[in-house]
Amino acid sequence: MVAFLDFEKPIAELQGRIAELRETAEAGAIDIDAEVARLEAKSQKLLRDTYARLAPWQKTQVARHPERPHLKDYIAGFVADFVPLAGDRAFAEDKAIVGGLGRIAGRRVMVIGHEKGEDTASRLRHNFGMAKPEGYRKAIRLMELADRFGLPVVSLVDTSGAFPGIQAEERGQAEAIARSTEACLALGVPLVTAIVGEGGSGGAVALAAANRVLMFEHAVYSVISPEGCASILWRTGEKAADAAEAMKITAADLKRLGVIDRIVAEPVGGAHRDRAAAIAALGAALADELVQLADTPRDELRAARRAKFLAIG
């Protein structure tokens, strides 16, 4: 059963009543089909209406939903013949960033992205998708490898931000993020990015300085988390909803501002409610963008990427 968010309580109550009716019917052989059908129709309408008018803070909650698809799900869903490549050839392997070779719609690509993990053990193993310097240096290595062999790069962003620990700073976190952003901008092959959950700060931009930036309908993309912004401006995290509203972090706002290029629709109720449909929609959108960029000369790709980001703001 789907875990309900705070703002979904009315929907959860309806689903609870439906479950109770079904239990009653099983115990006493009562025909409740008509009532269940009525309640399910009401629940679906309420779900559609709720998700049609989500506030930015509510979208943030959806983007962070623990049952939302993660990188490994997208790779399994639309990347064929995936071969993972590990290590930065300098310090260590960072499991917060996963990358490797594969095919999307028959086209050979290099896939790189953040992996948050799906349970306690895997979240700890992947450091909740918060990469350290060696993760960004691994991404640089894979991007340069793709450039050398003429392979398009697809990056999937889902991180609250780069890891802020002392050891990461000692190993040059800021420099690694800057170098990764530079590597994105220097690529002579197409780079297509999708913001699939959270796109947080430089930890996201380091993989997202792309020719085309796609974003799921209920994903968020910002320079700082709403809680972080609220703690700076108002000295309290309780103003996170106000911060989210002011920061313009939703896909619709960012499309209007020219920060992203395309919004990928999610199933009603968010990607976590129909993971297969969400994964298929993203795979189709990425394949379409790769086709459009396929024959673009190297110099034009670099120039267009540079012009795109200089024009923002």
C-alpha cells in the first residue's frame, strides 16, 4: 500500500473506508460492490483534484517520497545492456553516483546519476544520494570516456545536495563539483539531463549543465532546500513552505524561467503510484531528445550549451 503524505489525509481516509468495507464483505458475504465503486471514484477524483493544484512545498514532499523510482529502477526500465563502471581512479568508489554504458532505444549512451537507495541499508550504502568528491570525479571520468568514444551522455539527478561532511571538504568537494560542471560544459557529445526527484544545489548542477534539461512534473530543482532557505531568512525551518513558494522550485516555474526545457508528465498521484508508467514516460522523453541532438556538430553542442546557461537569469 502506498504511503500517504500529510496533505493526502482525506484520500487516505477514503481508502481506509474502502478497505473496511471489503473486510466487512469478506466476513459476512455482503454485496458492497456499488458502494466500493462509488468511494473509489470519489477517491480518484479527490486524488486528481489534489495533484492538479499542489503547492511548491507539497511538490517537494512528493519529490522526496520514499517509494518514488530511483536510478536503479530507471536503468532497469529503459537502459538495455547496462555495464556499470566504478571508481574515480584517484581515491575511492562513491556509490552515491552510479554510472555505466548502456543503450536507450537502441542508441549507445553513457548513463550517470544519483542513487539514493530504497531502504535503510541501501540508503546508508549510497549515502542518501549525496555524493563526495570521488563521486563527481568518477562522473568526470565517465563523461570524458563518453566524449572520447562519441557516446551521448544521459544524467539523472536526484539528490538533496553534495555531501557536506568535513572529510569531503578536505578532499576538495567544491573543486570536484566545479570540475564536473566544467566537464559537462566541455562535452562534444550530446548531454541530456532529467531531474527525477530532488535537484539540490551544486550537487545537482554538477551533472546537469546539459544541452537539454528535462524535469518530472512533481520534481523540484533549487539552489538550496526550502528548509535551508527558511533557516537562513527566518531563522526557523517552520517557514519552509513560504520559502518553497518564493524560490520557484517547481517544474512549471522553471520552464517559464528558461531553466529547464521540458516537463515530463507523471501518473496521477505522482510517479510512486505508477512506477512503470513514470519510467516509461521518462525513457520515451530521453530517447526523443537524443534523436533530436544526434547529428549536431561538436562545436555547436558546446556553443548551444554555453549560450543556454549564460542566458539564465
